[in-house]
Amino acid sequence: EAKCSYALLAAMVSHGVDTAADGSYTDALTRDPALVALAGRVTVAGDPAVSDTAAELVVTLAGGRRVALSHDLAAPVPHDVLTAGLRAKACALLGAAEGDRLWGAVEELGRLRAGDLGALLAG
């Protein structure tokens, strides 16, 4: 339920919850009073003018000031930013040691022999 709720995801991000880690998505999280209260103040509306890979966000602050943000998954990402994000995701999903081991293997793929790759995949 939590992963499918844009309102709850927005609340999680604003409260610093690691949305990359599967372990963050618990039943208790969906009942957290602070997250539920903030999620209740989020309005989500589709806009046919915004592409399927993009999102636009307008945050209205308590004083009335509005802050607009946007992101498009199809937009080019600098290599170092993409690398850092993918490595962080691997570590969040697999644990730091296994994520780092996997990332090291990915960096070596072009230099591995078939037997080395087989051993790596076998664990």
C-alpha cells in the first residue's frame, strides 16, 4: 500500500524515510501519525500535459509561499550521479556488504572471463 500512495511517499520523503530500502515499507509506517497527517494534506492530480516519465510538484508552505519542482526520469543524468544512485539502491536493497560486492562486480564486467562471471553469479 505504501509504495503505491504518492501522498504517503511524499510524507515519507519529507520525514527522511529511506524510500530506497524495502525494509522501510512496514504496516507500522502506514499508521505513523505524523506521516498519515502529512499524507492527508497532499493532493495528487494527473495532468495529460506532463509526460509519463515526469512529475511536477508544487509545495505550498505554511506562510503561503509556493515552491515548484519537477523531475523527468528520461532526462540525462551525469554519470557520477547515476553511479552513486545505483550503488546506494543496491546497498539499500541488499545490505552494504552485498551491495558493494555486486557493484564491484558490475564495474569489472568488461574484464571478467566467462568462468569468473559464473562464479560471481553462483555467489
